[in-house]
Amino acid sequence: GVNSSVFIRIPFEISDPSTITSLTLRMKYDDGFVAYLNDTLVADANAPGGLTWNSEATGNHSDGEAVTFLDWDITSFANQLTAGMNVLAIHGLNDGITSSDMLITAELRGTRIIDPSLGGPGYLATPSPRTFNGDTFEGFVGDTSFNIDRGFFEEPFDLEVTSSTEGAEIRYTLDGSPPSPTRGMVYTGPIPITGTTVVRAMAHLAGLRPTNVDTQTYLFPEDVVNQSRMRSSVTRSATLGPQMVDSLKAVPTVSIVTDNPGPFQNEGGSNIRSESPTSVEMIFPDGRAGFQENAGLKHFGGYYTNFRKKSFRIGFRSQYGATKVRYPIFDGFEYRHYPPTDRFDIMDLRSGSHDMRSRGAYMSNRFTDDSMLDMGNLAPHGRFVHVYLNGSYWGQYHLRERWNADMASSYLGGPKADYDAVNLNDGFRNDEKVYDGDGVFWNEAKVLASGSNPWASNDSNIDVANLIDFMLLWVSGDSESEVRLLGSKTQGQPFRFQMKDADGYLRSTNRSVTSSGPLDLMSRLRNGNTDFAMLVADRIHMHFFNEGALTPSQNIERLQKRVDEARPGFIAESARWGDQFREYQDWLNYQENLVNNHFRGLTSTMIGRFRASGMYPDTIAPVFSQHGGSVLATTPLTISTDVDTIYYTLDGSDPRLPGGVPNPTATLATFGGGNQADPPQTFITTGHLWKYLDDGSDQGASWRVRAFEDSSWEEGPSELGYGSDGEGAGTTLSFGPDSSSKYATTYFRTAVDVPEPSRFLRFTLRLKYDDAAAVYLNGSDIIRTPNLPAGASYDQYAGSTTSSEDAWSDYTIPTSAFRAGVNQLAVEVHQGSGTSSDMRMDLVLRGETTVGGGGGGDNISDPLFLSEPARLRARAYDNNTGEWSALNEALFTLDTEPAGSGNLVITEIHYHPADPATPAESVVSNDRDDYEFLELLNIGPRAIDLTGVRFSAGINFSFPDNTVLSPGERVVLLRDKVAYEARYGALPSAQWFEYTGRLSNDGELLILLGADSDSIRRFSYNDQIPWATLADGNGPSLVLVNPIGNPEPGLPSSWAASRNPGGSPGTLEAAGADYATWSAGYDLSGGPGGDDDRDGISNFLEFLYGSRPDLASDSPGPRVGIENLEVDDVINNYLVLTYQRNLNALGGLTVEISSDLVTWSSDPDLTELISQVDNGDGTATVALRLAAPVGLSGEPYFARLRGD
């Protein structure tokens, strides 16, 4: 071949472009194209971003698909047509220069109005600015409604379908096909639903626009269990069969109903690359409302392996319906960084692909996405769901956000058109494609990467810390070298990196930790650049130490959460696909091995590799005697390392400046001035002499105790092992006479003298073993690996092998386990099988004196004391070698306690604010949700630390680090700062932050979690009686009654409507006075109905008005009048009622409206608040208008105030 691109120009003439009402481009193509109409891009397929003269198609369009025309509606570009000559230009693309065939055929079809008189008064189906209107219609048929909504069912029922349009005919189908005015059954009465059924319905009437097609999926789990594609070996299993129904309801369901199901249901067929019209429903087994939208369906992935279980991509586009699904798909999951959005243009349903069996067990992509989020980086959110395809159960899938420009816009801000989204495959370099954006910023990044000094030249092109985190995660697993990137020059967002395909990640890694990475950036950045090397070391320390995201406990917790989520539903998955991929128990065993073996040693293995490659310094990073949290002003904090110089700061700055010089504002730690902490002490380390027995004999249990006679045992230094695969560097052991039937067990003993165990906080025991081990201290079992059962016999092999043979596993042993003086340690190591090629044992024992532990050196600084909250950042420096350590940092607060249910309450919820009513508000936002807020209060006696406190349901918000709330102090969470200022004036004097998402106007669940992920507050509010309905859009907020008493927030009686419209954000809700207290202050002779000053206003109304009951001249009665007002850009006459209100009265005034003085209504929808002006004397002047303008026919209107 010569070139993979071809250029085609098609001139054509149009006499009058204004008559064109629709324009369609029809294309046959092999393999891609970009089409331009008069130099304007109008359509493309399989086209890369940043086209060049020899670009290739980014995908293959099969021969069978290529010969069929596909249509693109380009009517929106009809205004590009000109009278006379026009040009359709096609850039044709082949998928490679060696391809044997290519096809590009184009047709441009238009609809033209030839009779300008067409189209009388009515609605237009298509807007037609600057041209003839075309045909019209009289109105719309009322949408179909169903008496029973989609969901899960056990008993049959009758389904009723109705339309509000009288005389409309309803058509419906039960086979998944879309009904139309001429297709489907005519609805004549209730439809009996007796099993899993998909009902699709529409309504039509001559002269009116028909409805769209509504889809409802009704699932009967008992029926699904018996579907033909379900395997009876699981569904009828004595153990798994009874769990099938619960398994099908264990996770949410996504029901896909496509107009063309045949190709998608053909498991052995090829992947479908073009979209098919589809309905998608999300159905929750607990009955909560989901959603239904129309979209486009196709497969994705599977370019190299055609799996029978295929992945689906659902795209929301205007040609099908909504351009986004607006629903909190990922609510209920905890994310400290980047809480999930509630708007999506694409839903990806990952089958598992290679990770289903050949490379793992379904969890890799979910794990790496969560890991990047836990490391503080943007990554796709996800959840497990069951998928049904036209009513047929299709398996458990990973529902995942798509890494694209729309996702970047949701989390980083700005329009999606500002973002480049880039794909790089094998080796982080092949199949380059800019699949969103124009590629200009990406090309700049590539120029930067290939330059002489990308570190110095990086001007917000590359997020270097994110790149390092991506690579640290990638080298810690075994996935493909594929990456996706997002960045925007306009928005100032440098390119961020994310694993595209992590299949196989959760296998033992042999990746080079010095991999060059995408665009060879890691190699180019580290080339002679000490500052970049320091940043790499810092990111390693952040994530692999001090309970960082990639430490064993965090890795295990992260995986276990997802295993717990997926496990119940995996029974159904195995019934559908277990014979193709993994059976339930096989899947479970894989996960247990990851938890029990893989992750225990992975962190120490990676740290060793980083250190060996020069990525992590030999100098020990400073260890703090307490790693963050609350301290007193009298608490001594010490810092330890293995060199004699430590620099630290308390202002958040780095003790090391670029170039490697100390920060002049850093403090030099002192040593030897009266340390208040003893140094840690190592009792056993590599090279220690061990007694061992390697003759395969049965030693029973007596060998574990101190009194056992071991003088006949051999002795040698650790590490001990067979001598193969690099183990046994200290002592080589015997495996017996037969290499194919090695001894199952080898025994080890040593004595260790600990004169005073109580002077240590605890002991760290590090163990290296292959394949299973048990450790005994003075005869007691203190450690047993999960793959070695209790009471294992001498000839019993390990239950499984260990995946990290050379890794250290760390255990904490309490000081109480040791006796003062000589202690006996005994270890038994069991082989995985008689044919295993290697065995090893080594052990380190260390007495810890600092809370941080984990390897601080013997040099401990003099104590420092904090007088205010601070972020302590420290580095050690080796004066002999000039080497800096990695940065260690921790956040300290002063005399605080963690936030919990006993000290933190939600005191105010403004979930449904009043509509914008002033010009200042309208300029800022006409979305009344922008005026939402929540208020929280510390009701405890001590300051509380809000670091890590976050909402996991209701809104998206996490408190920033070092947020401290003093006793009695409030904090306000705003949806929009500018909108708040427009309504309330100055920002609250209390601390305030902005959140994303929005509170539901109908009520919803709120979950506030602590830093430990335990629930602080979990309750639902509501807008219906017996809740305070005045807070539902009428102006007041919802306020907690007696918050100091910590009432139960889920009870309606715990809440009331605020006395002031708009509530009291950041301040105490006015306590108010009741009538009895108020009247006693005036010594009134008459009762509430009396009129002591004879001004025509009762004493009770004077109380509610805030006027004096003993002064006749103070009589602020209500005023009613007609005013000319502009509402929604239209000027009309409105009835306006003005009255005075006592802000401190424990009572209220309600407006009632009547047209006949007989029937009165206080419906809040009848009125709209115009203003409430604080008079500064405890009263406010309130002005309201009728919601509807006053008519011209002179009909009467009456208004009155009722006091309660």
C-alpha cells in the first residue's frame, strides 16, 4: 500500500438553500471517514483526533457492515449550504497500509419544501429558523402511564396502561419490539403479567404528536432461575440453588431492551460496533426509584478476543432521547476524593473480558479504579449490576463510568468541548487516538515529552504527581500497558492518566519498576533530574507507608469491599457463565488467596524493588512518635531516623527546596537534649542463628515449648531455604531423598532475651516464608498463615501456595505476650506440595517505642510541642552521602476528638428554597436549588476534627484536612457561593464550604460518615406530613428542634420549619416567645381575642404582628392592592398582600385566598413571596402576590391572614 487515507470532493448545486428542511448523509465506509460540508465537519466514524494526511482509521468496520448505508442526520448543518455551488468533502480512512480493501461511498439527501403555504397554525416537529415552517400538528398525546412500576415480583398481577388524552389508542408489545401506530397489540384492558415480562407501549391520535415508547421490565426471579440459558448444575445445586433468588436481587439490575436483539443475543457472533436503538432501565431490588431512558446500544472491546459474554456500551444521544441520564448511579459508595457525579452521557457495562478467567477473577478493573481514587486521583466510579437483555438474564457486570471529555467536565469543570481524551494501547504508545477534542493540547504535550527537559518545560501540560501514581500502581500489578488521558488547556487541567484495561492486574507482578511509561515520560523526567526523583520517592512514601493507599491493610480492605459487594450476585453469574469462565467457589478461592497471600507481602516487595532500583532512598524517612491526630499542648512529639539530621516545618512547606537545598524556614531537629522516648530495639534480624530440623520427622507439639531439648538440632544463620530461586542465602536446608516428594514440614527454634518488654509499646514481627507457617512464642500460637489450618500434622502440605515468596509479612505482637527475660520462638514452615522447588524462612523481631513504628531509625529527636493545629512535614538528610529521605507528613490538631454521633449534628436543611424573587438573584441563577444549604453543629464539650468526614448520600462533599469545629460552633455547606451572597448578602460568619450535587425536593436519605467510615448520621427527611411542609418550597428551611439534646433525626417531630424565610445559616435559630410570655410583659386585661388598645386588632394578632397591644396608634394591619409587576419577562397586574410579622413569635400567619368569601384556601402554590424586609426591631415586612395575574373580567379576589 501507499497510503491509508483517501481524499474525495463532491461538488453540487442548490438554487435555494432556505427550502431545505432536513439533511441526511448516507455512508458506506471501510474503515472510517470524516465528512465536511463547505469546510465544516459534519460527521465522522473511526476517526482519530488531530487528522493528518496519512491518518489511519482507529477501528475496523467489517466487510459485512461496510456495504450497508448508515445515516447521519446533519440537518443542524443545513445553514452551511449556500445558493449555487457547494462541496461535500470526504477524508476516507483505512485501518492500515497493508489492508487489502477500502470502500468510501457517500450520498447526501435533503428534504425540500416546494409549497411555502404548507403548515397552518400549530406545533412544529422541527425548528425552522430562517426558512419555511413546513407541516404542523395540533398538540401532543398524553404520555402512557402504568399502574405498576418496573421492579421485582413474586405474584402475578394485572397491568393497566392509560393516557390522559381522550380517544387516544394505546399500542403495546410483549416481545421487546417497539410499538407504533401501526404495530403492536391494541390495548383494550388490563394485561395479565404472570412472569418476567418486558412491556413497551405508546399512544397516538390522529392530528396529534404520538408519545414516545415507554418500557417497563417486570422481573420474577423464580422465573429467571429457570430460563434456558441458566445452568441447572447451579440453579438446582443443594447449596447454591436455594440462594439463587437472593443472588438475583443482591445488586441493582440494568434491563436493556433493544429493537434488534438478535445480533446481541448471538453469543458466538461478532461484536456489534454500530448502535441500535435501546431502552435502558435501572431497577433496584429494594423498591427505590430507578430510571428509564432511551439510548443507543453497541458492544465495545473484544477486538482481539471474541468472548461469548461481551461488554456493552450505552450512549445517551438526542437521536434517541435525553443526551444524559441524570441519576445518582453510584450513590451509596464511599469516596473521599472525587465523589461521583449524577450526570452521564455513556454507561459502560464491562463483562470482565480476559479478567474473567485467563488473567484473573473479574475484580482487576474495579480494584485499580478504586485504588486511583483512594490515592487522591480522578478515576471512573463503578458498581456491580445484573444485566438483562430483552428479558433474558445476561450475567453480573461492572457498570463503569467512561473516561471521556464529559466525565472530565463533570469533575474538573468547563464544557466537555474544552477537553482532549486520548487512548494509547500496547506499550503505552500503539493505536493512538484522540477520541474527544481537537488534539491540539495533546500535540503540545507530545512535543513537551520529546523535548530536552520536560520537567522544566512542563507548563500545566502533564500532571506529574498523577503520572507517578499511575505508574506506581501499574508496576504493582500485571495488566496490559494501556492508558487513557484527559486534559484541557483552556480549563488549565493538565493531562491525567488512568488504566484503560486492567485485566490481569491482580496477579504477581514482574514489571520493571523503572518502566519508561506513557510517552517515555518517566525516563525523560528522571534523566538527571533530582527534583523529579525526590517527588517519586515522596509519592512512594505517601502510598506505601503509614496506612497509605497501597499498604497491605488498605489494599485488602479495598478489595474486600468489592468482593463483599460482588459475592452474593456471583452465584447468578456462575449459573449463567460459570462453565465458560469461573464457577462460584473457584472465584471465591481466587479472592481469598488475594486477601490471605498476595496482598500481605506485595507492599514490602514493591518497596524493596523501588529501593533496589534507586527510586526510594536508603535514608529512613522520619517517623513521628504519633502519626497525626489530636495532641495536647503538653504532648511531646519526637521524630526518628537513622541519620543525624532532620529538617521539619509546621507551615505546610517542604523542608527541602528545589535543587536539594534546605528550606531556610525549616527547623533543624535537635538530638540528645532529654528525649522522652527510648529508641526502638531490634532483637532478631537476617543473619540470626536458628536451630532447625529438616529430616521430615513428626515432632508433635512438645518442640514448641522452652523446655524442649534441641541440642541435637542443626544450627545456621537466616535466611534458611533450599537454595533455589535465590532463597536460603544464609543456610541451605535438606528437602529429603526424593525431589518429587519433599518433606512437608521444617522446624525452627531460637531463644530471645527481652529483659523489659513493658518499656516498648508493642513488638513488630516480620516473617518471610514459603508456603505456609505457624509461629509460637513460649509454646503459644501467635501467628498462623491462613493457608495452614490449626492442628496441621507434620506431613500436611499448605492449603495453597504463597504468591509473594520473597515478601515480608508484618505482624504486631502485644508486649503482654513476652515474659521478662528469655523467650522461646518456634516456627514451622509447610511446603505447598511435594514437588515444590523452593522453601524459605526468615524472621525479624523489633521492639517499637513510637506510635508510627514501621522502621524509624535509632536517632530520636528532642521532643517538640504544638501550640496550634499544624501539618508536620519532615525529611532526614545524610551529611555523608548528601541523600535526602522521602517526605513524611501528618496533620495534627490540638485537643480535638473525632467527629461522631455524640458530638456532631445536622441542624438545618434548606432542601427546597423559594424561587429567585429579586433582580440580584435572577442575575446569578434562576435555579432555586442553587440557594440550598446545610448546617452542622458541634454539640460536644471539645473541639472536633472533621478531617475525613464526608457525605456518602444526599450530597457530594468531604471536609478538607484540618477542619476543626469548636464547641458550639457551626459550619455551613453551600451549593453555590454566589447564589448565597445574592440572597443573604455576606457569607456566613461561621466556616463554610461548597458542595456538589443537590438535595432532593421530595426528601431523601442523608448519610454522614466519619473518618473511620462509621456512620455519624443516617436518616431520611421528607416533604410530606407529618414533616414540616412549610419547608417544602415556601421559604423556610428545616431546622432541628433542641439540637443540644441530640434528638433522633429520622423522626418528623425532631424538625420544624424555620421562623424566617431562608432559615438562619450559621446562626442560632431564634428561640421565640409564646403568647403567654408576651402578654405577661404588657399586663393585658383581655385574653387572646380581646383588644386592650381598641385599635380593631386582637391581642393575639398584635402578638403575631409584633405591634404593641397597649398603643392604638401601633396597628400594622395587612394591606391589599393591585400592583403592576414583571414576572418571567411579562408585565401583568397582581394582587399584592403586605403585612408585618413578629420574627420571635412562637406562632405563624397564614395567607388565605377566596373568590366568594365562603371557600378559603391556604394552598402555598396560590402565592409567591416578593420580599421580606427585616425592620431591625424584631419584625419584618412581608410582601406576597397571587401566583396568577388578576383577570380583566373583574372577578373578585379576597385575601385574609389567619393566625395560629
